[in-house]
Amino acid sequence: MDSEVSLVGGVRALYEQCDPEGRGFITREDLNCLQGQIPLDSAQLDEVFAILDKDQQGRLTLDAFTTGFGEPVYTL
């Protein structure tokens, strides 16, 4: 349980880095702030965003972001 809480906290921290203004959503362009912090290149970030953006609105809420990282996105 502690590792689950830690993972969610880590994912939340990544999200907040991409949304420093607190808009309540991030775009694909916002994910560029993660390059160099997580082991994914630009093309892989494109894929991750497409997977997480289930409603295809071009925006991810914190809930969509954290829920998505609990799914098998790591098979890229």
C-alpha cells in the first residue's frame, strides 16, 4: 500500500511540473517538461499521451494522468 501511495505521489508530482499554473489539465506540449526526467523520448511521449487521452480532447486531467499510469502504459 505504501508503494502505491508513493507511486501516485510521484505521478502527481510529474503532473504538477507540467501544470505549474494549476489550469487543471495538461496538453501534449506540456509533457515536454518531462523529457530528461523519465526515460521516454518525444515519440514515446506522443504514444503515452494518446493512450491516456481516452476522450481525445487533447487534454489530460490529473485523474486521467494518474489513472493512466496505473495501467500498462509501460509496454511502449
